[in-house]
Amino acid sequence: MVKDETEHTPLKDINVFNPSKTIIDRYLYTVGGLIGKKVLDVGCGCGHGCALMKVYGANSVVGMDNNKIALKEANSNYNNLMDVDFVDNLDNFEDDTFDFVTSFEVIEHIESKELDELIIKLKKLCKNGSMMIFSTPITKTSKSTDPNHINNFTIETLETFLEKHFKNSYVLYSNVEIKKGITTNLILENGVHNLACSFIIFIINNKGDKNGKDKHNINE
């Protein structure tokens, strides 16, 4: 379902070596909900957000990205100083490892088949009842002016994608109201805060029936 639907100005190109304030704000938005949690950040870039989440109380943070240059920068800046781990794949992690997943402005850069595979993998890596937070721009015609976006979502195609993988275990927001719980932190003030992304997606990872079959995924 869609809450508080409004339109926002599309994001400008973001240099992972110098993240914009809007990207940092998205990480700050999560900090009330990750204290003591094992966190995975997919598409971590140079690790600025990973370090921020560690500072704000995450028990452990892993950043994953396929950009080798960005990962080298991340390791140089935060691996020893902040005790944050950075990887270029998720193959070495066991199922039910993480409590919390973030991925901001990433899913629109991944081909549909690969994105399906990534979501299936993430659901296995996450514990039952874990939280996932994604953000992505929404287009009106499945086309984008950004040539780096290869998997553009309309509201309809995004909901179809989420229903396939998560059924009713998600909520979409276009404006974010700062309240108690996951949105409570020391930086953002109460009220409606524009995170400068078209949609932010909250997902509860439900594992399915007692036999382990994920009833929320038609591909499993």
C-alpha cells in the first residue's frame, strides 16, 4: 500500500566518494531501529553510511558493493577505525545472520533477474522478523532520465515486485513522518521530513511456514 503520496525532485548523480546530505539523511533515518542489531548495507559505496550506523549503536555492520574502488576506499577509512567489514559478495554468510538490511538508491541499478536473485538471497540471510529498508526513485513510464538506472519502477511495477517477494509485509512512503520507534534519533526533528527519494520501502522479513518454505516468494 502507498502512504502520503507526493512527488519529489529526482536525485542528482551521487559521487560515492562524497555522498550527498540526502543519502546521509536516509542512514540517519534508520538509527533508532538498529541499536544492538547485526546490519547489512547493500550498495554501501565507500562505507560512510555503514560507519554512521555503527556509531549510532549497531552491534556489527557489513557493507557490500561490487565497486572495487569504492570498497578499497571503505576499507581504508572504516575497516580498522570503525570495525566495519566490507565485502563484494554475500556468499560466505550463513542463513539467518542479519537483523537489519539497508539499501538506498540501489535496486534501480540492478537487472530484474539479478534483483530477484538478490532479494531471495537477502531473505535467507535475514532472521525471521528482521527489518529491510530500501529506497528507490519512481518513474511514471518505467523510463528514467538517468542512464545509470536500468530497472526503473513505476508505483505499479514496484508493488508487483514487492508482492511477489513479500506479499503484504511492506509499506511504501513518499514522505516520511518522524515518530517514535525506528524513526527516533538525535538528528532528525519530529514532523514530516523529505528524504529526497521517491519512495522508501519498509519490509518485515517473514520466513513462512514451519517447514521453512517461504510462502512469500513464487520463485521458491
